[in-house]
Amino acid sequence: MRVVNHAGSWRLLLPAVVLLVLAYRPARARWWAWLGLMVVAPLAEGALKLAVGRPRPEALSMGFPSGHATAAAAFFGAVIYLAGALPPAPRRLVRAGAALVIALVAVARVMLRAHWPSDALAGVCLGLALASAAALLDQGGPPRRR
């Protein structure tokens, strides 16, 4: 679970979104939405931690919502959306893989006793909501295969 935990690390996902924008043409058109997503998500997560102020299970720092779950859901939620430009078989595979990573990161945070289940669930909800907002900024709607 410690390895899966890294899939929700901002240090890994910030460069990953830059690579996604550079390497995947459908993401380039609205590059600012995807980079903005990865800037806004930790700010929103931090603001909620300050507002709620609930401690983690085994630490004195704040835990609601989970930053790892927020990061994973924001990035991989965007991947789920952007996969709409792929042919059907790869699209299903990418979307299933991305959803699995989101779920595994949330479960890992709870199993590692870094967060309560509600912290991880709130992080997933926040990340997916922000990814959805970024997708709405992609004014042409979901990318379509031509």
C-alpha cells in the first residue's frame, strides 16, 4: 500500500500533468485548465483542512480531507475525462485503470492509518469535483475521437 500511496503525491502528479499536456494532444488545447486544476486542488484541500481542523487518526496534523486522495482524484479524474478522445477499447482500459488508482489511493490512506475513511472519501469527492470543473472549462465538451 505504501507504493500505491505515491500515486496520490503532489510531487509525482504535478510533473505528470505537465507531461500529459505535452504528450497528449487533446489536453494541449486547454492546457491552462489541467495545470490550473493541479494548482487549485491543493489550495482547496488546504483551505478545507483549516476550516474543518480535524486531526488524523495517529497524528496531530489536520486530516480532512486527504490530500493524497484529492490529488489522485483530481489528476486521474482529468485522465478519465480526457480518455474520451481514445478509441473504445483503450478508452475503457484507461478509465478503469484511472478509477482503480483513485480507489486504491483512498484505501491506502486509510490502511496506513494516515486518515479516517471520511477523510479519504472527502478527498476523492473534492478531487473529482475539481476535475469536473476543469472539464467544464474545456468548452468544447468531452474530447471526441475523429
